[in-house]
Amino acid sequence: MLHRTRLIAFVILLNVIVTAIPVFLVPRDDGNLHPEPTRYASFLPLGCIEITNDSGFHMFTGSGTSYDPYVLEDVKIATGSEIPRISISNTRAHFVIRNCTFYGTGYGPDDPGGIRLENVSYGDILSCTFTYLRLGIHMTNCSYVNCNSDLIRMCDTGILVGGVRNHIVGTALFGMDSGDGIHLHDAYECLVRNNHVYNYTVGLRATKTNYSSLVDNLVRNNRIGINLARDTNSNLVIRNRIGPNEDYNAIDYGSANQWNSSSVGNQWTDYSGSGSYPIPGEAGSHDYRPSLLVVNPIPWDLVITGLAGGVIVVSLIFMEKRRHKKGGKGL
């Protein structure tokens, strides 16, 4: 009888495994929340760094040229004070901040943030992690600054960008239902491309921004996906995957902002499937090349079936063991 019960249990367990396989083999839509794994490295802990001119990069290696930039990498900065963890201003030297970690204990009004750049040109912020800060990266009057492959988690605002020809590329931002993921303010010809933005009040916001591009981004689970303010003009918004967002997938109050090229627009979770996609807001904009964005839901029916099967297997084995023990005592 024990052999028969084990055989039944094995069959049920096999069924559970087969049933659960699709959960893990279904191609994952990039829009589902799959945070990147925590990055580990041998970090050197540092206090705050403040640089006010080109001669202040004492803690960086390199010479500050385009071929041999100043480099700071593999450091962890957790202390907070009246200045951000790294503050750089009034520089034209080339520099790179790479694979560094910035974190705080929360994002209250007194937190100075992670990296602040003011009147800076020719900087790269690469593969850095920002956690529990009021503001991850803050750029004011900057040019030719690139943020690439960074990870920003649980910061009130992820990146605030101001200036000319700055690039925000390949960054993952996971918010806490407040603030902005990426905010272009007083920006000109900036590029925001291939970023994943989740769980902010506004995923991508633009104010006083002209001739900039929002391209190939995934904007999901925010209250508002993309918000272009009244003082925005002639910005290009194409090839983004937008939605679902709680209140609006996008709003446009600006003028002459373009939501499609001659051949492609954006993907929307609430697109009806025919005609253009009207953008709410005073601008009266339309995406004339929209397409439907289908989000693969988690197959909860398969998950529940698998869990139920597992419970049955465990129960059968437990009951059989108890019955076997009782039978043994009677011998």
C-alpha cells in the first residue's frame, strides 16, 4: 500500500512540475517587474566628495582628457550631510564615475541626494546604484553628460536633468509611488532612451524642454506615464512601450511635440486597435502610428494549480506515514 501511495504521489508531483513549467518558460514581457539582481563588488567606503573646479579630482585616477578621463570606481558612499554624496561643479575635464553605490536611510527633505552636477561638461555616470535617496542624480546647466546602465531604487526622484545634449540611457528606475522617474527641466536636445521606469507619480516628465527625444523607453505602473508640460516644444516621443499607468499613460500640454515619425509611433496598452491614439491634454496631440502593447499577465491559474498539487502530495505522504506508524505499533 505504501508503494502505491508513493506512486500516486510521484504522479501528482510530476503533474505539478509539468504544470508549473509554463510559468517559468513563458517569454517574460519586459514590462513585468523583474528588478535587477543586487550588484556585488569589493567596495571602498568613502565620505562625501566635493569638487568645484578641474583641479579638484584628487581622488580620481587619470588625467581628465577624453582619452584618459578622471575615473572613480568601486566605491560606496552612504554618509549624508549638507552636500550630496558626490558634488561636482564648474568643470570641463572629462570624468567617469563607474560601478559605485550611493544609499541613504530614506528620502526626506533633508537628504542631499546621490550625485549633483552643476555647470559640468563631459561626464559619465556608468553602472552605479542609488537607493533610498531623495534624488538619485541631479544635473543643472550640464552638457554632454551620459548616464548609462544605472540602477535607481526607492528614490523619491530618480534623475533630474537640465542642460544641453545630455543622455540618459539604459537605466532601470524603481520608485515608491512618489516623485518623478526622469525629469527633464530646462533641457535642450537631450536624449532619454531605453530606460525602464516603474512606480513613480510621473514616469517621464518634461518641463521647459525643447528638441529632446524620449525613445525606446518602458514606462509602466506610474500614476502618469509621460507628462509634457506647457513650456515644452518640438520634442520627439517614439518607440516607447507605455502602460498600464494608473491615471494617464501620457499627457501633453506643450506645443509641436511629436508622438510618431513617418513610420512608427508608440505602443500603448489602452490603444483601441484602429485609428490614431489621442494624447490627453491641451496640446491636442495624436500618435498617428500607434500599436497595441500586450502585457503578458502572470498565469495565476497555473501557479495556483501547482501549489494545490504540492499540498496534495505533502498531505498524502504525511497521512501514509502516520497510517504506517500506527500499523507498525499494532504488530
